[in-house]
Amino acid sequence: MKTRLKKASYFLYLLLAAVFLLEICFRFQLVDFYANEWELLNTDRKAGKTKVLVGGDSFSATQNSYVAQLRQLHPTWVIANAAVPGTGPVEAGILLPQRIQSEQPDLFIYQLYVGNDLLDIDHPVNWKELGWARNVYWSMTDYVRSMGFVNYRLGQFRRSFYDDAPTEGNPQLTNTFSPEKYYKRAQLLFQAEPQLIDNSALLQNGREISFQTVQSEVEDLIECLPENTPVIILVIPHCAQVNEQYQQNMTALGAKINNSTDLLQVHYPFVEELEKKFAEQPLIHIANPLATLRKADWEQGAVYYANDPHLSPLGQEIIATFLSRKLNVILDGKIPLAGTKN
């Protein structure tokens, strides 16, 4: 019995040492953990005078995102995509400084997402609704940031052997909303924090504290940039902010929306607080595409997938056009003040 306990203790010590070493390597980026993603998203980069660097999460980190469309709209620019799926502002603060250092951009775009960026700062623990493994994992990832990378890689490894989302079941390929077909992680988030959408967009019930960390991380990123570099902070809204139909869909998934009218306001606390934060810095512009997305959804079609929280191809196109106009103004030396309304 003592021998078994001793072996178990050794194993535990080795595991803790391995986690500690991985975390140190991740925090200081001693290894380029997302080199594959960087290469995949920047395979056909060309030389050019104007260099733009983009950071963000899965809304930006696909080969057919608004970033790819910006490249088509501005073929003489070098637009490098440093976005990484499954990451938030804390991870961006770890990963992006080395990209900034190597690229030395003329302009920096950083994409935030109202839907889960605050949750990634402080994951909810809900022992009543979630299993112990999920609660333990989320509790640990708030402190051990390399665990998110490990989970991401394990997911890729698993899908290489077993794809449990075949083409016919891909939520991005279904056009009719269905709780049974909707992206499962989104429903999991509502189980953990039913008022997540209200809390995030309106900065309430403790999420205003999480938001302070977001602001701090973004500020630290900006300080890494070359002097006098213009910055666009692009805020992607949650689909429930676009119209009442999306709100009804989220309610069907388990979300509790108690402030429907406030949630539909074009200028809402998440954006307003960013505008206040950087109002005295004319090189920093807060880009709020909510009104543009709402108009497009009404006139042209769905800007978000029916069963996935991400932007549809139309939504990505709208964001690209929206940003392109702002980029032209900024790079012409006519950047508006950060607090200017969109």
C-alpha cells in the first residue's frame, strides 16, 4: 500500500512539474505554440508598403473570414492574420507581442467578441448544472492559461481520428434554427451562466470587473506597438444584439434575457466603456458594427449562422466592407477620435 502511494505521489509531482513547465513556456512564448495557425492563415502574403496586423479569435481566424476579404479589397497592403481560435484577451496579451515585434505593423486591428471574451477572463463555476470535470477545468484555465492550448490541440487530435460533426451535421450548413442542431458549447455556456449575454453586453452582475481586465490587456497590447501606430478595436456583438429573432433563438437554448430593449441599443456599455477608456487617444478607434450588421440582416439575409454563434459568409462580408471604409480614412491620416460614434 505504501509503495502504491509513493508511486502515486511521484506521478503527481511529475504531472505538476510538467504543467508548471508548460505554463512557463506558454506564458513567455519560449515555443511558438500557434505556428501552424500563423502559417495557415498567411500562406499567400505579398510584399507591400502598408502593413496591417490583425488579432482576435475564431471570428477572425479562418481562411474565409473578413481578413481574407480585406486582402482582396486592398491588394497592395500586407495584411497579416495573427488571430487564434479559442483564445481571449489574456491569451492575446501572451501571443501577440511577438507577432507585433516581428511584423512592426503600420496599423493594428484587434477583434473582441461580446459573447465570450468576458467569460474567458473569469469562467463561471456552476456545480448544480455542470459536471465536476467541466467546473475543475474552467476553474484551472483562469490561472493556467496553457490548458486552453492543450484542450485545443486535443480536440484537433481527436477529430483526426473521430469526427463527431460530419458534413451533414455541421451546424454551419443548416439554414433553419434548431436547439438540437445548435453548436453545443454555446448551450453549455448558458447552462453555466444563463444571463451571460445580458451580463457581457451590459456589464453587470460582476462582468464589469471582468471587463476591467479586458481593458487592461488591450492597453498592454497597444503599448507593444511601434510609436504612433493607429489601432482599430473591432467589437463583434452577440447575435442576440442584432434583433429579437436571435434573442428568441438564444432563449430557446437556455439563455435568460431580462433586458431585451437595452440589449438592442446600438451604443451599449461594452462599447461605451471602451470609448471612454481611449477617448483621449486619437490613434485608437472603437469600431462598432452593430448597426451595420442589423441593417444587413434585415435587408440582405442572416449575418449569423442559424445554428452556430459565428458570423455567416454575409456577416463576414459586411464586416470587411465596414472595416475597409475605416481603414481608408485612417491610412489617409484622417482618423476620427476614439469616442466618435459609428
